Amino acid sequence: MRICTIVLFAFLILFLSPNRGLGQTDTLTKQADSLDEVVISGTLKPVNRLESPVPVEVYTHGYFKKNPTPNIFEALQNVNGVRPQLNCNICNTGDIHINGLEGPYTMILIDGMPIVSSLSTVYGLSGIPNSLVEQIEIVKGPASSLYGSEAVGGLINIITKKPKDAAKLFADVFATSFKEHNADLGFKFDAGRLASVLTGVNYFKYGNAVDHNHDNFTDVTLQDRISVFQKWAFKRAGDRIFNLGARYMYEDRWGGEMQWNKSYRGGDQVYGESIFTSRWELIGTYQLPLQERMLFSFSLNAHDQDSRYGTTSFIADQKIAFGQLVWDKKAGIHDVLLGTALRYTFYDDNTSATTQANQAISKDTWLPGIFVQDEISAGRQHKFLAGLRYDRNSVHGNILTPRFAYKWNLNANNMLRLNAGTGFRVVNIFTEDHAALTGARAVKIEDKLKPEKSYNVNLNYLTKIYTAGNAFIGIESSAFYTYFNNRIIGDFDKHPDSIIYSNLRGHAVSKGLSTNIDLTLPNGLKVILGATYQDVATYEGGVKRPQILTEKFSGTWAVSYKFKRLNLSADYTGNIYSPMRLPLAGEFDPRKAYSDTWSIQNIQFTYSGFSRFELYGGVKNLLNWTPNRGNPFIIARANDPFDRGVTYDDQGQVIKTSDNPYALTFDPTYVYGPNQGIRGFFGIRYTIK
């Protein structure tokens, strides 16, 4: 801790010291221009961010370099209102929460094409080479009128680099003191005169089993992952678009008792959770050779998973095909988007959710749809957007999702945006909670589940401030409110051995306030701050119940300073979360019912004095925080993972015994933050432009 304090103190002294000749005007201009990037996620067409009636948050590749991570899932920990949530203490899989809503409510896209699926909410963000990412666009709030099911809470669109804009060769390799190793390698080349090709490879290896909390279980899941991504851009007459992209990812991960190895896989001698994942994706966009602007886009993906959670197996096969034809037509003050889409989903696993007797999930699902959107410009100050989508789900029938947006430019530096719309999400049990598959709890489904519906309104205000001291401040604030019908709830509390899924006999609400502040000072200091207050709860029978694993307040920051004379830059990043309700395993469980306020903070120094090389290093988790602080244990009955010493009464309830004084069964679902303590890291980047 003393070392951390010294490092932080030195960092503060350095970035607060004067440093002249930094190109102040250029810095401020770039910061102001950063609010005007081209985005596509809000309206399905390229538009300057400030011109979009739908608020879109943009995070460039440079932002994520401030805290290097081996995958995009972890990188999102420094995005305001977005939290990577770990759902399993042993296998460390997780999903993305946006404004308090869980991963199933978030749609994941690559270059505008959905890779969303019940399994990609957990695995879709792993293995995408970070060096290939141009920017990440985030829309908070329902986007189902354009993107269909799963875009209820928002969407994350990963925009990869265009081959023509990428470096000829680039590599990024780093390692940590935990013995994690990550390598990104990319290169581009011309395939004749008609195409350019961009290739990226990511390899991540972590094979160092550690048990710092002394429960005989791995603190962090061991992983061996490789991902290959390739993107083709074809040259066509009239600069028409034709892009193809493909990705393959394979991962072998396990966690469990320290003495586990693959010979124990699926057995009852030594407990381990072992997951083999094989996944491929194909995406493409083709502009039709017509005078009108018409684009056909498609995505295909297949996911094969073979998992063992102790003696419980989860074997899943999923294939999704998606196609979309869009016509973009401008006529006077109208900018009309008309489209039709078709999605086919095949899903099968070995759980009770797909059995004929249960029929909670159909193996084959068709989802055709049509949508229309009209963006109306009423002078320079006002812009309206109205949209409507109709889908016909082969299981759930007709689904209608309208949308409305209004943008008011008060003046050159102030803007107000109002968005309202509806969302829907079809039933898929795997996305509800990964804890259902760990083998620690049985899955029970009450009645036939209905699809969820939501109604959302979002008010957004953006202002740009230029001070007399030549500083720039950008402030963007949003107030959001989402009302849910038929919310699918997993009840952890009714029975410690089960998760009982049912549609809420009431309603659920997610509401709150969020603010992002960008500050650039003349001395070269740049500060990005974010804060979100949210209230996410269910209302049933007149009783309000806060959503489990959901914080009331969260904050993020990134403080950067560049010493040009030294070719050295410093980045201090972090996040903070208020207490959240945790999944206790019974009424006598001695663990905390609510987490403490917790924070992950990091510091990095980067040296760029070489022509092609860049060296970086620093410390992650400066406060050495882990979730076991203040708790007697994290994993319930880690000493008896197969529940051999558990005694039950006639009703199936656990009985207190001298060997089991808290009446618990084995349960690894008590998790809300990463279990890695303080660690150093060092990396090298190499680029040939």
C-alpha cells in the first residue's frame, strides 16, 4: 500500500506541473471535435454524433489503451453506466450491465451486425483483438425498433478498423505479475487491385493457479484462448460498399479446487468447472448496384459449448443466421430508412429448458420483420425521428415496437434530445443467469414464460464550454426511465438449492441519472469523469424489491497527462461502486447481504520515444481490493463441493449440523467483482504504418 501511495503522489505532482509548448490549441480542438465523430448505432446510417437525434456514446481505441486489458469485456469497466458483471466465482464468466440491466438486455454487434445470442452475451466479447477496434459505440435504452429482440437495455457496437486506415503491421504484447500473457498481432495487405485485407490474431494465456484467500479454490479462472479475425474490403465502381468479415474463437477455461486437472473433468472426486468453447462468426455488407442507396447486410454465427460443472454437464449448440435489406432515401426535409430483416435461431442444449415437456425454449425460431424510420429536419435547430418495427416471432407471435426522438439545437454549444420507445425480448433461459448452469442450483420454471416488454423515455442534454483560460469542458447528462411488463425473474431466495424462473406478477422499473464530463486544460491535462445514479427494482403485490447485484451509484474516471519533452504519458483510471444486494444461500448465511462500496484503480506510464516501438507498464488494482474483504468466505461450503456432508429435512430444506452450522449447500454464485488483487503489468507495442 505504501508503494501505491508513493506512485499516486508522484503521478499527481507530475501532471500538475506546468509544461509549456504542448500545442494547446490543437489539443482543445481535438477534444471539441471528439464530440462530432461519425456514428451509425443510433439510426443505422453514418451520421455525425452531434447530428444524431439519438444519443450515442463513443469510445475510441485510444481510450481503452489507458488501461490495457486482454478482452473488450474487461475494457468496458471504465465506461460510465456500463459494468462487466461476473456471474460465477469459479468459471468467471459474466455479462454486461447497462444502467443496471443485465446482459440479456444488451445487444452486441460487430460493425453493425448482431452477434447477439443467448451464448454471446457471455462469450461474445472475448477474444476480439483490441488493436483492431476503431471505436465502440454505446446506445443506452431500447433500440428494438431498429435492431429487434435483445436490444431492450441498449446496445454495444464494436466498430473495427477499415483495412485502408489500419497500419501495415502492428503488435501489442503484455504480461502481468499474475503471469497472464496477452498478444495482439495484426497486419494488412492488398489482394490484387480489387481488395484489401486486414487480419488480427489474439492469444491469451493464464495458467497460474493461485489461492490467496485460502479456500482451496482458484481465485481466478485459468484460460487458454485464441481468436482470429479477418476483414475484406472490396473496391467497386462508384465507391459502393462490399465488406466481409470473419472471426473464429476457441477457449479452454477452468477453475476449481487447486488439485484439479482434466482427468477429473465431469467426475465427483475433485471439483472443477471446465468449459470448452468454439465459436465462429461471419458478417458482411453489400451495397446493391442501383442508383438508390440500398444495403444488404448479413451475419452468421455458430457456437458450440461443452462444459462440466462438477458432475453437471452443459452441452449447447447454437446457430444464428441474420439478413437485413435497408433502403436509405432522402427527399427534401425527410431522410427515410426502410428495411426488412429475417433472423433464424437454432438452439439446443441438454438442460430441462429445451425438453419437449417443458418447451421453455423452441429449438427453431424464425423472426421476420419490417421497419421504417423517418428523420425530419425542421430548420437548423429542430430534428424529429419517428420509427416503427413489426416482427412476427414463430413462438410468440406479433410484436410491434414504435420509437420517437426529438433533437433541439438551442445554440452552437447546447443541445437537448428526447427519446422514447418500446422494447421486447424473447425467452431464453441461458441468458437469465449463468448460475443456473453451475450445478449448484436446480432450474425450475413456473408456468409458460412470456416475452418481456419495456417502455422507455430518455432526456439528454449536451453542452460545450470554452473558458477564458483556454480550457474546454464537455458535459453530457441523461435522465432515463424504463418500465417492464412480464419481466423474467430468477428467484434465488425461495429455495437455496434452486433458481425459480417466472414472469413477474407485477412490473419492474429502471430509472436514474447519468453524467459524463470531458475536461481539457491548457497544460495538457485531460480528465474524463462519469457518474450514474440508478434505481432498479421490481414491484409485486405492493412490495418494492431492489434488483440483485445492482448498485445505486457508480463512477468512472480517466486522468491523462502527456510530457511531450519526455515522450512520456501517464494515465490514472478507475471506477467506484456503491453497495449492491448479494445472492445469499440461506437465512443463516453469515456473508454480507450487501457489498461494501468498492473501487478498482489503475495507473499506467507509456513511453513513445521510439519511431515504431511504444513501451508501457503500471499497476492494476492499486487498492488491492477483492470481494472477500470482510467476509468469512466467498464460496459457500468450499470444503464440500459435492454436498456429501449436507443433511436435509422431509421438505428438502438444509438442516443445521455441527459440520454445517449455517445450513448451506455448495454455492459459487456469491460474486460481484473481480477476485484479482494488486498486480503489475508491462507491455510493448510495435507499429509499421
